[in-house]
Amino acid sequence: MTFLDIQVDLQAQGPQDCGRFILEVLGPYRRGQLRVRWSDQPRPSCEPVERFIESAWRRRLEQAAAENIHLWDGRLCRLIEYGAGAEALDMVLGPTSFRDFVGTNLHNAHLRYSHGCDVMANPVGVSAMVSAEGRYLVLGRRSESVAYHAGRIHPIGGCLEPSTDGQAPDPFDCIIEEIGQELGIAAELLQPITCLGMVRDKHIHQPELMFDATVTCTVEAIRRLLPTASGRDEHADLVVLRDHPAAVVDFIERHLAELTPVALAGLLLHGLWRWGSGWFASTRGYVRGVV
């Protein structure tokens, strides 16, 4: 089975269960092939859903106050619909917020079964598998102050935010900005980025665009840049592993419990992109067998 075969299967059969995550769309997509349109269409809701959201947000604010953590209800981009093919991924995005994410996907993911998927915040995340010189992959261990998956291994990334001019945000620009904020790496040190596809954390069902990003600097250089990064507090430390098929399998085996679903998805899609469908199928089979 080739990369294209897997892509065709997704189009014919729909999203694939990969254990801890759902593989929803498989690229690769370059700039110009990931096309985003903005809609002001609000998130559909009803009184019971809003009560769930208000209750979850109130509890989260109380917890944050007790731990002296600043909680900010930022504006995010909700995935309304998408269409994927071999040549392009088309997405329609609309407004949502961190509060709505906390109250639906994060703490009340069951609402999609009782009230339909449209009531969910579904903010679009962006994550990158960062490859450094010397054939190393760089991830982060999330700090204890983040909203979810604290202390676990996660890729560099964040969420799409609405642009100030009313236009649709560019996911490629967003992931470049996140890499700069979290690692201190300037855009000119990045080779052309590829979008590998879109996945969903099976538990919170948040859509996540996965990118492959190669930087023209060493891990040592990244560590020197890290203190200059404005978002360096997102991660407590860097997690570095060899960018080699056997090394990645070994890393997954030893750290599976520590990996977020998105980190696992990123490693598997990176391997599919770099080492082929045979590596992907065998490694995914192992993961599904132990989850």
C-alpha cells in the first residue's frame, strides 16, 4: 500500500481509527493546496449546552485562581466543514472561543452524541514535527500550567486564531509563528513546510492540522535560542529523539503513556511521509494492539 492508496481509502471509507487518534485527512499539502475560507456563522447551541459550558468554565476559573494561573478566553477558529482530495484540502472556519472549547470538547465531549457535532467548539489546532540538523526530532514536554495534557510529550504548536482584518487565517503562517514563539526559531531558518493531514484526539475530538517542518539548525542551537522565545513557558523542557525509523518505534514503545494523542499522530504521519506506508502500517498496528 502506498501513501496515495491510504489517501484514497480515507476518501472512500472515511476517517480511520488509529488507536488514540482518528486520521481524518491525509496530505501532503503545500501552500496553496490548503485553502481556508472564513464564515461568520456562529456555533449552533441550545440552553442545555450553554449550561454545560458555563459550569465547566466556572470550575476552570476557580481552579486557575487557586493555582494562581491566568486563564484567558481567547478567540479561536472553529472547523465548520472541510473537503479533502489529492490536490487540495478546503476548510471553512468560523468564530469560537477558548471558553467554548473548555465547555464542550475538553470537559463535555459527550455533547456531540447528545446534541450533534455542530454544538462543539472544535477549534482547529496546528502542530509540527520539527526536524533539526543531524537527523533529530524535537518535541516538548508540556508545562504544568497549560490547560490540558500537562506534563505530557506534545509537538510544537497551538491553535488557529482569527485574523484582525476579517480574513481567514493562513495555517502555514500560524505554525511558523508557533515555532518561532515556542522555540525562538526565525522563519528564515525553516525549509518549506508540508501539511501532512488532519487528525482528531479521540477523547476531546479536536481537529488538528499536522505539519512537517525542517529547520536549518542543530538541537544545540535550538536550546540556545529557547530563552529568547516568547512562548517558552508552554513547555517545561525539550524532548529530542533520533529521526530514524527504528528510533521512533523505540521511542513510542518507551514513552507511549506520556505521548499526547496528537504527538503520537505526528510521529506516525512523519514516519509515513519519510519512510513509507509499510513502516506506518506496522507501527500503527503495534499501537492499536496495546491501546
